[in-house]
Amino acid sequence: MTSRSVGRIRHRSTFVALRRPAGRVAVGPLRVSWVPPLPSDPFPQVSYAIGRRCGNAVERNRLRRRLRAVVGQAQLVPGSYLVIADPPAVNLGFSDLASTVGSAMSSAAAKGTR
């Protein structure tokens, strides 16, 4: 999928649903929650939570941009994802970040569809 087919989570109801996700996985410094899509959402939707412990605003925004680039290249199952980054994620190389995000997102969706 291209980056245009990955949307942002915009509705409060989706964030409320992510409090009790269908699938939740922690891989390395990332945690991913997943809920199934609504019929009106044919594409995956992703939101990011990067706390202040990850560094100053420059470091957090850099990590958010890197995560967006990785997610834009990933093959995602439709649904809503919440990616939560812990401080060690800032130090990951791009290829390590890509493999960690890919495995976490696919595992979360797989757990949710069981």
C-alpha cells in the first residue's frame, strides 16, 4: 500500500475503542494496539503516541516522521492502529525500526482477528 492509503485516526470513538483493543502487542520499544475497521473505513488508520521521555520536541517529531515513513511502506491489514513508542525507539536505525514496526503491526492485527 502507498502512504496515501494510510489515514489518520480522527474520531474520538476510535480512540475510545483503542482503550480495549482486539489485538495488542509489544515488540522491543514499541507497543501496538489494533481494532477492526468500520465498514466506512476501507484503509488502515494509524495514530502515534510518543511521550516526553523519548526526548525533546525535535527528537519526538523526528521519531514520528520516521514511523510515518515506515508505516507508509508497510503492508497493513485494514483497521485502526495506535503505535506507542518508548525511549529506546529513538536510537533504532531505520531498518531496525521498519522490521520492529512491521512485525508489531502484523502481530497485533493477527491477534485481533483470532
